[in-house]
Amino acid sequence: MRILVILSPTNRRGTKAEYTNLRKYLMKDGYLRIAPDVFMRITANRKTAQKHFTRLQNHAPTTGNVRIIRLTEKQYANITYLAGGPDIQEQTVGANCHIML
């Protein structure tokens, strides 16, 4: 199972610091940055995905939007590239595993 976290900060005062802290937390907690405001984490099952969902609720900023999508491996495998292609990590170790290079 994969968790996608999509961030949409606003221009309100104090938002930048809150989102910077959230991004640092996501990187520290093992999420991979797959786009400027999109992070992904691989979890073993729904129970661990729920645990991470609860932890994200505790670190959520007070402004803007934070969206969470939980995808199965089969759903994630249906991603189609309109432009570009797989990144270096996916080419090196395959689409099912991600490592920090």
C-alpha cells in the first residue's frame, strides 16, 4: 500500500513555517518527495497506513490543504506517463521499490 500526501499551502501569514515543518517531518519519517508538493510512502498494509494517517493528523498545519490518498500496489501500477518517464530510482531498482540515492 502507498500513501500519497499532497500539500497545497496558502499565502496566509505563518503558513510557510508550518509547511516547512511538515515537509521536514515527512522527509524524516521516510516519505519520498515525488513532486514539489507531493510525498509518497510505502506501507506494509492498511493497519500501518492508518497509523501514518493518524501521525499526519497530529502534524497537519492550520491553514491550506493537505490531501492524503491511500493506493494499493495494483492501483499505483496503473500510472501512465504522459510526458517523461520513470525516474532514476524506478529505473535502477524497479517500480515496486524506492531507495534514496
